[in-house]
Amino acid sequence: MPELLSVTINGKPYRVAPGTTIAAAMLVAAQPTRRSLSGEPRAPLCGMGVCFECRATINGIPHRRTCQTACEQNMVIETKP
């Protein structure tokens, strides 16, 4: 069995399997990928990088598509409050 990766999502530590997309990790962690202008939590819609609903800040880089990015060891994922 492959070793689990450690990631931080909105300040909380999580462990995920290698190859897990950030969007999948955020769904399992019950964390929204971002918030709408009105403050509603958003989550991936298409899951293939077309809708941009899955955007989050990854390692300090904003507006990254989480459905197209695999988790890496010690990755820091943040959404806007």
C-alpha cells in the first residue's frame, strides 16, 4: 500500500493517497473549493477543468484548478474566507 501524503487544507492537516486530486481531497474533507461573491461555498462542477468552480490557492498561487492538480507532500491549499 502506498504511503499517504500530508496536505493542509484551510489550516487543517489531512492525509490522502498518492494520485488524489486536490478537488477530491477537499470534498472528502468537507471543505469548499472557494466561495462565491455572495459568500456561498462552491465545489467542483465539471471535474475536468472547464467550469473553474474548483479554483483555490495552492502553495500561495491563487486561482489554480483543483480538479486538474494532484496532491503533493506538504501541499498547502487555501480558499478565500
